[in-house]
Amino acid sequence: MDLGFAFLCDAAQDSGGKLHALGIGVDVLHAASLPAVHPHLSLVVRFSYGREDEGNHDFSIAVLDADGKNVVAPVGGQMTLRLNGEDPAGGANLVVDLQNAQFTTYGPHEVSVSVDGRAFATLPLAVRR
């Protein structure tokens, strides 16, 4: 399994394998004061995979501050990868909505994506005054 792409955006939806996303490329949030609650952020991840990757895979998403503390409760789940017919490879979208993230510090943060315990992506997210 390989990472195709990953990004943060204002909103996203997977509709039968087709992605719809608004406000792609969020990497900075502005907050007049702290703590600051960001009501909605979507994480979009695209994986490519082959026959050897078919089956169930556990994923986890973490939003961390500069000290490695969770900003929101870690999100986890399972995704199932299946190929159609004789297709040698396929793609899968993972869309995760992060609701009401509360930021208590300014500065660098990150959103990390792991599958089966393997890190796949780390996206920077800065919180600025």
C-alpha cells in the first residue's frame, strides 16, 4: 500500500470513489485568543494498493500539538481494501471529519495518519494569532 496524497480541507466527501472537497490545503488556522475551537476540518487521504494489500486494515488519525499532546481524541477505524475482477491495483479514499478541535497553544501542530501501525502521512498545521 502506498500514499497517493493527503490534505486537510474545510469539508470533504467520498461519493463512490470520487472525492469532493472544499478549501483544499488548510495548513494554518488563525485564532484571536486561546483556547480556540475550530468547528470542522476534514482530512482526506488517498491510498493505492495491490492484491497483496487486500483485506482489513486498521487506521488511526492523531492531531497533536508541538509537545505531542492530542488536540482531539485520536480517531481510529478499519478500512477494507478489495479489487474488482482482474484489476491488479486499486485506490481507496479515507475521509475523516475532525469536529470541534480545541487548540490551547499557538505554533506548530500536526495531523498524522497511520495504517496497521505504519506512519503514512504527517501534515503540518500551524495555529497563529
